[in-house]
Amino acid sequence: MFDLKRYLAEKRQVVNVALDRLCGDADSPFRIVQAMRYSLMAGGKRLRPILCIAAAEAVGGDATHVLMPACALEMIHTYSLIHDDLPAMDNDELRRGRPTNHIQFDEATALLAGDALLTMAFEVLTEGAEQGSQDPARRIRIIREIAAAAGYRGMIEGQMRDLAAEGLVLDAASLEAMHSLKTGALIRASVAVGAISGGADTDRIHALLCYAGRIGLAFQVTDDLLNVEGDSQVMGKATGTDKGRGKSTYPALMGLQDSKRFSHRLIQEALAAIAEFDDRSEPLRAIAEYILHRKR
């Protein structure tokens, strides 16, 4: 039987070692490095880089070739969290069980730390290019995929829609469209980059994108549910904040039970999308189930 807990721990360790190497000295005297490392090395789930690695493995690729893109994805994700937590955005004071970056440092430093992580991600994506470790066309495709997901047609547009929707009641289609950008875009990119790096053909990439789209939305539905029912001590962040900010969420739109049924359906659709894949995709199947049942 596949041991997901062990798989996640092993891949998380590989990613953490690489991130630690890439992001400056832990004892750096420079305030910007301290702020970057404070959020990047705060012990997150590393879901996006692990999805990237698992997708590469699922299509027979070498996981070592996708490690730098995986790290870049985590840097972009962390930058987005730092900025989302700012007073001008969600004004959160707790993230991963610790004060948010702008509380620990200050707003200006948090802004710059986020900017620095975003910029560094694209530096990391070019690491090894001079040695020709990967086909240049494939490398460019990976960079384009990540840039589009992180940019104004992806994650940033999703955040804009989220801010604009505060105090409004979105219908199901608008809510799904918003979250497919805000949360789903980077999750889809993570899976796509792994598939591209692993040399997947068009049909397999399409199947994996269907999988990623469904788990990305399920991740957000579960997030919404945890904001209502979750344990703040386990999650490392406050609960009940969505209602206080007047955010449109799946529990507010559908109710708790229908939201749970919806997330189950999304995971079944994700699993169906990769049903024809062999045993190398077992981590992806297990991760889908993990997203459904996670507690943080």
C-alpha cells in the first residue's frame, strides 16, 4: 500500500534542502534575507512543489530535473502569502503558527520580501541553463507556464476578484472562476510543469491538467470549510475570518454539507482524469485524497 505520509516527508525534505541552499545564509545580517527566509522556511506543506515532482514521476520523468521549477513555484506561493496577509489585502496577523511577515518585520520589508521571492523564482528557473541540462524549448515553456499562472491572467487576477467581491454574494460560476485563478492557477501550473519536464505527450498533459483543475478547486472548498470548522491551533492561522470580511465562500453559498459533497465530487473527477495512468501516478491519487481530508 502506498505510504503518502512517507512520500510527502521525503519530498518535503528534498525541497526544503534546496530552498535553504537557494535563499541565502540562515545567519545573514541582511534584513531582506531574514524576511525572505522567515516566510519561505516556515514549514509549509510544500504541496505545489510536491505536485510538480509527482507529475514528473507520473509520466516517467526524472524528479531531479524538476527540482528547480518546484522550488520556484514555492517561492512564488510564499510571496503571494506574504502579500495576501498585508493590511491592504487580508490583514492577517498569523500564518503557519507564527506572526505574519509584516507583523514580524514591517509592511515595507514584507512587501520587499515578497517582491524578492517572486524575482528570485525566475532566477532559479534559469539555474543550470549554461550547462544545457534541459532542452531550451522545454525550459522556456516551463518559464512561460509559471509566469502566466502567477501573473495578471492567473493568480493576481484571482486576488483582484477576491478583493472586489468582499461584501458581495457571488453565484457558483463566478466563485469557481475566481478560485480557479487565485488558488487553482498555480496548482495547475505545478502539475503542468512537472508533466512538461517529464516529457509528457499532449494527451497526458491534458489529463493531468484536468486532474489539477479539480484538485485545485477542491483545495479551495476545503480551505473554506476549514475557515468555518477548522482548529486554528492545527491550522496555524485564525478561523472565522471569511465571514467577518464578507467573503464569498462555498459554505456561505452552498452550506456545509453540500460543500463537503461538492469537494468529494471534485476529487472523484480528478481521480477519473488519471484513471488510465500506471502505478507511477499513485502519489497524485493519494495527494488528491489528502486534499479532501486535510486538517490544515
